[in-house]
Amino acid sequence: MQRVFLGDVQGCADELEALLERARSAFGREHEVWLVGDLVNRGPASLRVLQRVRELVDAGRAHCVLGNHELSLISVAWGLRERRPADTFGDVLDAPDAEAWIDWLRRLPLALTARLGAQSFAMLHAAAHPDWTLADLRRISARIEARLRAERKAARAFLASDPASDPDREALALLTSCRSIAPDGRWSTDPPAGDYEAWHRTWSARAHEYGIVYGHWSLQGLHVATGLRGIDTGCVHEGRGRAGFLTAWIPDPSKRRPFDLPDDGFWQQRALGRYYREAGAS
């Protein structure tokens, strides 16, 4: 079965469909789609993306992890933050089954683990702490997932809690929002500056045996390094002074170690519109 990994869709439904059609043409039904989260927001058709992805998930043909924009949507729906001018998930919030969509989203996994060839890997939205083994990542993610999937009142209280006072809430934020880490373990949603360096540079220095597929960092662009595939190339940022693409990674199933280099197994679909709205959007 050929795996097709897709970067942050963010409401870009037409571009998603174009890559899905390319996968169907190339592999027939012998493929499954893995999405790195951020299905919604900034782009024009969040609800249509959710409907398409859920159709594939329910058919056993896709897997998806939770991203920071899904958490933003849940937070707005639950009254934990105000809707902002750049938020474009109103089609989900206004849907007659909005409550069911919120429940579906909060039950998405934070990390998925499997094997490609002889290599174990994880797919997550933003980052893994450099000190985490694959077993640590599974254990921590499973614990947080259980809290997000709990009875709604408890899940809302967890999402509203202060990350500084709850290690699970801190780990949730890191998994879905981190971009850089300092030598003392402090981390940030911002790109590297000062004594902070890219989280994946610190992670790589630990020489982990597992690989990571991730998204979240569109301004970094496509990141292809040993053990790492960062595939958010900012389809939604078309019109920000650069081209926007929805990117797919197509790992070679004949390789024992598909996270090694060189690797040219990428497809890119150029954005079909100018969707970018606000400086600083992520």
C-alpha cells in the first residue's frame, strides 16, 4: 500500500482534490492518505475539506492528526477565545452539525506511528520534544488524547488550562505549535532567534532512530533532511509575495530507509487562488 503524506490543507479544498485525483490516477485504490493536520482555517472551504477527509477516514483510506488550527476552531466553538478577522472556519461553526464536527476533531490523534520500510516513524503536526523517544511520544500523545476525548466539560477545562501548570497542556501546545527550542528546554512558536534554534535541528542532534513527518511551518518551506520531512509549503499563503503550494510526500516503498537522502518523491499543487489575508498568520 502506497502512503501519500499531505501537508497543511487549511481549507484549500480544490488543491486537496487535485492531489487526491493525482494519487488515484497513479495508484488506483492501492494507496492511503496521511494528513499532518491543519485541515481548516485561512483558506476558503474548511467544511468541504473536513467532509472530504472524513469520507476517506471513515472508509479506512486516510489518517489525520490534530493541528493548531483545529484547536483554534474548537476553542472558538467552546467560547475559549474570540473569533479573529483572519479565521475562515465560519462555515464549520455555522453548519447545522457543527457540534458533531467539533467532537470529531477533538478525537483526532495527536501523533500516529507506523513503519516505512525498515524505519519507524511518527506523523505529528508541529514538533516533538528533542528528548522524546518514539515510546515517549506514543505515551505522552495517548495521555493527552484521552483528556481531549473525555466528557465535554472535562475536555473544555483541559483546553482552557494554563500550560505552565499542566505538563499535558504544555505538551499539547508543543506538539501542535512549536517551531524553535532553546538549550535550556524553553520552546517557542516563533522561528529561531537568539539562543533558540529550529526544533528539528536539536532533535536531529539526538540521533533518534525514528523519522518524523510534520507540517505547521509554512514559512520554512519544504524541509527535507535525514529523518525529517516537513511538508507544509503554505498553499494558503499564495499572495504573500511568494507562491503557495499544497505538497505531498510519496515515499518510495522499495527503500528500506525512505527517510534517508536523496529523495525526490514530492508532488506539489500550486494554489488556485490568493487566500492570504493577514500578516503573521501561521
